[in-house]
Amino acid sequence: MSQSNWQALEQKLFLRTVNRTPVTLVRGQGAWVWDDQGRQYLDFVGGWAVNSLGHCPPVVVEALVKQAKTLIQTSNQFYTIPQVELAQLLIEHSCLDRVFFCNSGAEANEGAVKLARRYGKLHLNGAYEVITTYNSFHGRTLAMTAATGQRKFQETYLPLPDGFVNVEYDNVEAIKQATNNQTCAVMLEPIQGEGGVNIPGDDYLQEVQNWCRERRILFILDEIQTGIGRTGTLFAYEQYGVEPDIMTLAKGLGSGVPIGAILARENVSVFSPGDHGSTFGGNPLVCAAAYATLRYIIKNEIPKKVKRVGNYFMTRLESLKQKFDSIAEVRGQGLLIALEFNQEIAEPLVLACLGRGLLVNKVKPNALRFMPPLITTEEEVDKATGILEGALGEIRNAK
Ligand SMILES: *Cc1c(COP(=O)(O)O)cnc(C)c1O
């Protein structure tokens, strides 16, 4: 079938939830993908920060094939080995003590909020409110739409579940003012990803943590986008000198298989059997992929490489900023980087980059976001920067 036919069929068959970039991808390897016309692209979208080890990484493919031939799904009525192995690795390398596996980021956050509410019931006189921030992103379920402090996601679905208060990000006073005796937790992304790669001031997370400890409420970090090496350490919290009571993971954890996780401190691990659950959550297949991913990342010190290549990429983008007045700001940490413009040119830039063989993400009408695989090399960064430069020139000349 020709390219236009697949895309025409999609337009006819799907609920309209997304404006897709006009390319049909059929194959991937490392930081590269190919479309159904045989064209090759450097992938700096990375499945939305999911393809941590790139496309079809051999260690993960091998683990998947082996596990698929052995045992795929059992339900959580039974013990299975890949699940326990993955749990062990996560606990050993984080500040947390217990884990629950689910299938996505939104589901991990839902579970985290349920855990916080149960904690509130048992230890905080029934407190249930969770404070979150404007411009955050915590997922698409109804409760996470309420948690996500972005009006554009909320308005269509009112009334939303109760118990969420949205306040300004990077402002500890706003959290203090919103805290009352119904508050059970504060939930934050260490760096806001979907909100545009917004990096807080150096002391913000520590001050929020101190406030939570002082008020004996829970400090929840949503590391769904920032975790698993993305920002240059295995978890972003390590760089801010904080330790959450609950942390959620998903995106990069499984190299592309759907898996999410809730991690919690021992004293916060208040679920009893029956309080929460999942049919697929942590099945042997996805856990084998996530275990292979995480083990590879830890063993090969991938976060260190992310820091190096991320800094290099930022330097290259800064040099583009010298050449193009349209660039307002370069910001990022590790390989989570945004390029902000003083005009709304993200959409035409995505298309101009596509035409030149680079996939990028429009995070705002005036900003691009880069989330390439963690294994991306300096040479690939050079290639991407060259394409961006050409695309920026094309847009400037078209004006
Ligand atoms: C992507 C994302 C989510 C939602 O994850 P899904 O797997 O799409 O449900 C939640 N929080 C953050 C920070 C994210 O980046």
C-alpha cells in the first residue's frame, strides 16, 4: 500500500486525538528509523522519551524473544521471576523500598495518588488533597487530567474528580499557601517535560521536600519522563539532593514495552491485599524487557554518557542561537532539551526537519523538544544540529 493510503485510512478509522506528523514508520535501529518509502530519519523524538536504548536494542530484543518463548502472562495471582528481578534492581538503585508494576505513566500516577490517599486515611485524619502545579503533565485519565495543571486538557471534561489543587511551579510559597489539613501530598515532576522542559530553581525541590516533611505530608515525584537516565543520573531527584516518599516511572523503563511502576518508602507502603491491582501489570514479558533495559543502563553507566552528550548538544544549540534571532532560549538537562523561539514556528520546523531526515517534537507552538535515545552519539548530535540549522534557514528565507 502506498504511503498516502495508510495515512488516509488512519484519518478514516481513528478517533481524532492526535495530529500526526505525515510519515509512516516501519522499522528502527539505534537512533534511526525508516518509513514505508525507504527514507531514513534520525529520531530525536525517541517514542516520546521512551526508546531509552534506541530502536530494537539487541539486549532487549533478546530478552523479549527468550521470555516470549518461556512465559508471557500469568496474572498477579502468582509469583514470577522477571518481576522480582526487576523489582530488586529498582529498589537497589533508588532510595525507595517497595514497588508496584502497572502498564503506563497515568496508571502509575493514579496508583500513587491512591496510595497517598490511603496514607491520608490511616495517618493524616483522612486528608486526601494532592497539590500539583500548573503546566505539569501527569497523564490522561480523569483523575490525572485533574492533577495535570493545564486548562486546555481539563475544560472539555468538567467536572473532574475532586481532590487536586493546581498551583504555580517553582514557587514553594504557592505550595505552602495551598496546604491545609486536607492535604495528603505534593506531586511534582522534577523537570516539567510536556509543559516545555521547565527546569526549577536549584532550591525548589529541596524546599518543597522540607515543607512536606515539616507538615508530615507525602512528597511524590513523577519521574515518568525524567527517570531512567534521561537527565544524566538514573533518577533526576539525585541531582537535587532530595528523596521522594513515592516515585512513579514509565516511559524509558521498558525500551518501548508498556510498563509503569510506583515506588514507595517502607513507611508509606500502606496498601493491603485487595487495595489496588492490575491484570497485565508487571507481567513476565514486559518485566524481562525492563530488566534488560535497566541492567544495561546501570552496567554501562549510560547516565554519564547522557550527561556528556546532552551538554554537547546544548553547546551546539547555543551556537545555533548565535546565528538565528528566532531562537529565544536553549534549556535542558541531559537528553531532555527544549529550543524556544520568539515566534510560533515549531510546526513548520517539524516539517522542515522531517524533509531533511530528522524527527523532532513540537512541545509548544513556539518550542521544540528533543528526547533522543540515551545511546545517541556526538556524531548523531552533529548531524541533527546540521539539519536543524538548514531547517531554521529554510524557515527564515520563507518569511
Ligand atoms: C508521559 C507522562 C505521563 C503519562 O504517561 P502515559 O504512559 O502516557 O500515561 C505522566 N507523567 C509524565 C511526567 C509524563 O511525561
